[in-house]
Amino acid sequence: MRIPSELSVRAINDGIFITKGMTMTRLIRRIQRSEGHLPCFRTDARDFCQDTKETCEWADDCKHALIAHWQR
């Protein structure tokens, strides 16, 4: 999946280098870390996460992503 340009610009502004083959998930986690947040995007933490779109800008993309059958 191609990383959206607005996400790339944000990463560059935060001083994050985007490497070849970097996934959007990994980039979002690096952005979270650089902004002082737990890098939890699409990790097991989403099973217990109480954040909403108002408290976490990534909540909708994180919680509604497909989960592998073996992880359910």
C-alpha cells in the first residue's frame, strides 16, 4: 500500500526518515513515538483500547482494520 502524501509530509516535518518498503503501519507508529505517544497502532493493544476519534486520530483506522483469523 502506498503511503499517503500528507502522512509522508507529516513524517518529514517530525524528522522521521521514510525508508524503502516502509509500511503505513510502521510509519504511523514512528509518528506516534515521535509525538510522545505509545506506538500502538494496529497492535494487540487495540483489543482493549478505549480511545475514540476524538482522543486518538488513528482510532478508526486502527480498530476497524482486518484481524487475522488466528488472532481472533
